[in-house]
Amino acid sequence: MVEPPRWIELSDGDEFAGYRIEQRLGRGGMGILYLALEPGLERRVALKLIAPEAATDEVFARRFAEESRIAASIEHPNVVPIYAAGEERGVPWIAMRYVAGSDLGRRIAREGRLDPAEAVALIAQVGNGLDAIHAAGLIHRDVKPPNVLLGGDPGSEHAYITDFGVARNIATESGLTQTGRFVGTLDYVAPEQISGEPIDARVDVYALGCLLFKLLTGEVPFPREGEAARLYAHLNDPPPAPSLYATAVPAALDDVVARAMSKSPGDRYPSAGDLGRAAQAALSGTAISIPERTVATGAAATKETRKLPEEPVEPPRNRRPFLIGGVLALIAAAIVVVLVASGGDGGGGGAETSPLTTTTQEVKEKPDPKPRLSRSALIAQADQICAEARSSYEASKDQFPDGETEAGMSAEFAQQLVENSSRQVSRMSQLNPPKGKEDEFREYLRLRKDIARMDQRALDAAKEGNPTAYVQTYESRSPIDEQLQRVSGEIGFDVCSNNS
């Protein structure tokens, strides 16, 4: 019996595949990353040793050499160059450019969220880099903050996408390996990767949309408790609107995120570069000069032919793709989904992580999306949500009795209201009103979102130490509250008509 390969732990000064190790940068689910010196050229490189379990995967072994060659051929300013790849002591390795600096994961952990202009600029760079990867026939499969390296000065940073190709291409044309393993990271995974359907470059478009949301808000799109709940959300829940979580975000970017995170690949942007350009246009209010088109080839190419626009398109306006959750029926209950949630798998290193495991049976046992409700059912469910929100509000008022006054200006109180408002909007958005009540319910949701934005503005004012803006924001809620109660009454809500 052949003993399987084991992790090789290298120390400073050790040699591996001709490279001299200088220091360990990090370890993630797919390998260990070292800073190493290439003898002769005296060039510092990021040297990644692939995880032993990947090395023993038959698909990986068969495709490693070919995909190393393809990855090394990619030359793009937003893609970390791969210098060489091979195998040493039974362990595959990749040598790539060492980018001195940080990564998006560390920056978000430090700052929380980015200014919209800076977030969009970085997303556009990453989108261009992904286009180059897709044009070479590769799919990244794991777009996330730690896999975006940052060079240059703050405010004018250069983004590099890393950790693509060979390290993530151990799957077949679906998101699952032959053993039922799943390649991707939990908070950025496309629905078709979860369900094991055939995938193409648009799984990276979905992940890039999730990344845009993260940069704009500081939060992942679906912060659910437990892996099964987050998987279910990616499969079924509508994309969240970033403007509800950060008042500085223009509503036009809500539409960009919504389209990028569409459940159906055909409803997304055809390329990552298209997403980046759409975000830039939405932020600036200008037209897009380049027609949308797919650039992917080979395994990354889309599986259907789409007629793309020939003329420049206007920036997105109020696009709200209709999202459904029917793909759950396609998941085989016996498949085990292994989620590689590595925080340090990119070129910058990071914290060590372990795989998270859940079964698709757990996901299937979640309730299906609700059908169109009767009027009485809508009223009952909405009033229940409002009652719970009212209870949460009263608890906050008990904890911070003067929380809405200048004398009692409290970021903690404002934070609780933001969470309460956002939760209310999210839960209400899941309700499907009966025919004849769609317009009123749509107006109700709009006003609920306005309340959520007001709460976010109050929180921002509290954090900035601006008591005048803090009080004015809460006072400006009154007219919206009155409209909300009026619309609630027109629909027939009881609790909600007396609950702001």
C-alpha cells in the first residue's frame, strides 16, 4: 500500500525545488505559502506547496501540468504572474510573483468598508484580471478578499488576482470533484457550484458581485448562522441591497450587485469586466461605451449562445432580476459538500483554517420559498414581523432611554436600530403579496428601506461625533413613519400600521 503524501513543513533556510525558503507567509485549505528566493536570479517569489489531498486527486494529477502551462501563459497587469510549477517529493508546487503589500481581506478587517469610489475601482481591476483568466480557458472558482493582493499606496492601490488555475481546478466541469468535494468559499459561492451543475466563468461573476457587496458594506451578503443556512441563502434568497447597509452607497450600485448575484447565470453580466464597467457607470452616472460580451474560452466558456447588445448601454436603473430557488430539487441528497473557507490561501498569507462540512440533505430540509400569499396570510406574517421588530426596538429604548436625543447620542443604540431595520426589510422582502396588493406592498417596502437608510445615517453621525446630524436624522423619520402607517393601513396591516 502506497503511503499518501503528507504536509511538508519547511523552515527558514530550507531548500525546496531549488528555492531557498525565507519565511512562511500563511497556510490555508489548499496549501502552504512561503516567501522564497530563486537562486541565480536572486528573485523573491511566493512559493505555494499544494495540499496533499489535492495532490492525490486523480483529476488534479491529470490536469496539473496542462493547467500550469496555461496559467503561466497569462500576462495581465491585474493577474499575479506564475513563474514555474512542478512536483517535488510527491508534492505539487507553484512559484509566482511575490507582491509586497497587503490583501483585501486584511484591509477590510482593518477598515470595515471602503469608500464606494475606491471599492468600484478595485472591483474593475479584479474584473479585468478575471477576464484574462477566463480568456485563457480557466475558471478561478474562489474569488474572495484574501485572493486579491494590493500593491502601491493607499487610495491608488493596484489590485492583483491570485490563487487561480491549478490550485482551484481539481474539479470537473461542475463545481464538484469526483469524490463529491466542492471547490469554493462559503460566502462567495455561486448557486450552481453548490448544486453541482455545470459551471463556467459566470461563477466568478457571482463571486465578484459578492465581493463588491463586501467592499461597500463590510459585510458578506448572507451572514447566516451555520453552513446549511448560508448555502440555502445563496440558492434562494434575493441579493441584498448594499445601500441599506451603508448610506454612502448610491442606489444604482444596488442594481449592479443584484444582477451580478442573479441565481441564473444567464441573468448575470456575461463577463467580470462587464460587471466592473457597470459599477463604474452606475457610480458616475455615465453610459457604458463597450458592449457586453463574454470573453471566456475553453472550459470557462458559457454553455449557451446569447445575443449581446451592439450599442452602448445606459447605466443600470432599477434592475431587479426575478430570482427563484428551484435548483434545490437538482441536488442529490447523498452529496457531501466540503467548503474550503481559507482566510490565508492567497499570496498575502493569513490565518489557518479548516474545511467546513455540511450535507445537501440539510439544505433540502430548509423550507421552500413561500408561494403567493393570501391577503389574510400576508397580514398575519407581516404583523408578526412588525411585532418582533417593535419588541426589539423597545428593548433598545430600555437599554438606551435617551438614545434618540442629542444628550443621549449613542452609536450602540443606533447600531441596534440599523440591525433591526435591516432585518425587518430582509424578512418583509421574502413575502409574496396577493394579486391586487403588489403596488401597495412595493410602496411599503420602499418606505421600510428609507427608514433603514435613516437609521444608517444616524449611526454614521454617531460614529463621527456629530450630535446635530444625529438628532436631525431621527427627526426626519417622522414624515416617513406617517407615510408608512398610512400605506400599512391601506394594505390591512394592524400591528405594522402602528409600528415604525
